Amino acid sequence: MPTGLFVSFMRTAVPYLVGLLLALVARAGFDIDSTTVTAAVTVAAGIAYYLVFRLLELLGERLSGTFLQNLAGVFLGWARPPAYPKFEALEPVDGARYLGGDSTSG
């Protein structure tokens, strides 16, 4: 598994696992019979968890402080955001040329 994919997977999986754990903790204190409610709580908790720590990570990046950024990243499953390769912008394609038209005539 490429490093970027593994890091991206960990940063996605850890918040959902924490969301599941938070849902189980919430369920232990309440009588919830519906699996739909449990699933909704799990997803909502996972999303909230991810959003909080991702925003803290961005705040740490803007403040040029690596401690807050690394701490928030650890709570997302990996200390640093994944680095994806840069892409080059391609020149626009002249569709008329490929459809049999003459791109020089107007």
C-alpha cells in the first residue's frame, strides 16, 4: 500500500473508530433500541470528531506551530496530513479538431 494511501486511510478510519466508541459509550448510558439511531450517532460523532481535530490541525498550520498541528494529527491517526503529488495543468483541448471540424476557420 503506498504511503499516501495508508496515511489517508488511517486519517479516515481513526475518526470513525472513535465515533463508534463514542456511540457505544453513549449507548451504555441510555436505552437505545434502534440500530438506525445508533448508526446515526456513530456517523455524527465521527464527523464531529474529524472536523474538530482537522480544524485544530489547520489552526496549528496557520500559527506556524507544529505542536498543535502534530497533536491534532495524532488524534486523526497520523501526525501529518498526507502529501499528494502535484499535478501539471494541461493545455485546453480544441474539440472541433477532434470532431472533424477545422479549428482555423471561424
